[in-house]
Amino acid sequence: MTVKPLADKVLIKMIEAEETTKSGIILASSAKEKPQVAEVIAAGPGETVDGVLVPMNVSVGQHIIVSKYAGTEIKVDGVDMLIVRQSDILAVVE
């Protein structure tokens, strides 16, 4: 299945947090925080404001940080992904 985001939407795949701490303690799934780092899988063309297209600030393959509870969860070919607005993206990880 192919998903093509519209307007200022971005399809992202969350990058799982590590299951062990730096000291080697393995975390239970209930103790893990929801990950905030994701990879951009697809991006829309941008939003039209007053008849002018405002381009996207992210591109496919970039790693980003998103708001903790942002987006709509979907499954694409059995993989959990999120569709978020560009405004829910906080930063690009370099």
C-alpha cells in the first residue's frame, strides 16, 4: 500500500527507544517512554496560504523530533506509522 500525505502532512515511522539503560538495566515495556524521534517516510507538497504554496521544511529520510502525543496512528503493510502536521514537528536531528 502506498500512502501519499496531502498538504502539510508528513508520514513518519517512530524509531524505537533502547530497551536497556546505559548501566545495562533492561527496561520493562511499561517503563519505557513513548519515543519522540522518527524517520520521515513521505511528505506532502506543503500548505497553501493566501494562494501561495509554503514548501515543507522536512524531506524523506530525515530524522525528526515530534510532539509527544501528535498525529494519527495508521498501519501500512503491517508497520505502525503516524501522520502528523508539519507544525507538530519540533526539530530535525542531524
